[in-house]
Amino acid sequence: MIIGHKRLQLVFRGAVGALDGSLIHAVVPTKEQDLYRGRGKRDCYQNVLAICDFNMIFTFIVAGWEGVAHDSRILSEALSDPHVPFLFPPPKKYYLSDAVYAHTREFMALYCNVRYWLGDFRRRRALTNKEKFNHTHAKLQNVIERAFDVLKARFPILKRMAPFPLETQRNLTIARFVLHNFIRKEGLSDELFEQYDQPNVSFRNTHVHVDVDEDEVEAHGTASDREYITQLLDKIAEQLMQSTEQII
């Protein structure tokens, strides 16, 4: 269930979660630092790919990738690696992802080259059907941004990692995700979850967001899969446009 956006649930009825990447601080040997420094970063980071449901519970995580690794590449490797138990959505369901991931049957990304950050729409409302789609998509996908923020606020080590071996740093990161899920699933009273439970909460963006170069976005799935999700995306965009016109 899409918590906090009941009306949007009717439009995005196939959405079962959100996918994104986040940078976790890493302590790296000097000879490897160029790989972990990330784009435009001074410190070193591991790049973590995760999926969460709309209750901010993480359902899949791949940790330990170098900071320079492109999000789309990490996803492609996770999909093709038989040793990674990737959690595919049920038939006719999909994860919401941002523009650095390719469209396919299981992943609904955004319209490229159309504004999509929530902050962009605070200055000027969505006007076209593609902008309305991106704005609505961003409202729903920000559940994983909020989940990452809860995780990092609770566990400061993810912002300033201790100098353990890289494998230990990766395992410590995964353990924090597990603890995050335990607290959420057990329904424990928690100030951080209460703070970020609101779907429109404002937060400082500290995750993996880069300018989208379509040549870097790795395609996956079949051509028919990509055509299917593109047609569905256009259908949802038109529905959003029509609903706005009816209100006006």
C-alpha cells in the first residue's frame, strides 16, 4: 500500500516499492581511493543499491560497490548475477526508480530531460503531462529517500565509517539495514520514523543523484518489456493530466 498517497495509489496501482542508490562513507587504502571517491567527492564512499516498500522497509540491498560505479551498472549486475537473489516484483507490478535507471517491465523510471526533483516543483508547478507524471512519481519514490535518511540519522557510522577492512565495512552497512527493518517491523515507538513518516517531509538530499547521461544508462529486459512499461508510463501521465483538468 502507498501510505500517505491514497489517491495516487489508484493511478500507480502496480507500484510495490522504490529503488535507488545511496553513498555510504568508506575508509579505503590509498591505492584504491580513486575508485571509491565518487563523482565530485573528496571522501571515499561505497555505493549501495536498495529497494524498499512504501512502509520504509528495505526488501533488497547490494552493498560494497565502488563510489564511481554507476547506479544503472550496479542494477544490471545484480539482475544478471546468479549469486545475488534479486527480488523481482510480482507479475504486472513494478518498482519506481529515478532517471539513472532504464525503463523495463519491472522498473518504472521517469521521463528523461524533464524536471523531476521535488524542489523544482516548489518554484513552478507541473504544467505538461510529462511534468505531472514526474512530479507524482517523485512524491511516491521519495519513500526510499526518507528510509535512507532514517537509516543514516540512526547510525552515524554510515556517515563516518571506522577503518575496518572493506569487507567488514560492507557487512556493517548491511547489518544496519537489518536493524532498521527490525525496528520498523516490530512497530517500536521511534522518533526518527515518526519524523520521516510524512510523505511530503523535506530533507537534505545526500544520496546518489547525478546528471543523467542516457548513454550511461544500461538497458535490461527485452524490447517488448521496455515498450510495455513505456506505454504504461504514457497512460498514467495522461490519466494525471485528465484528473487535473477535471479539478480545474
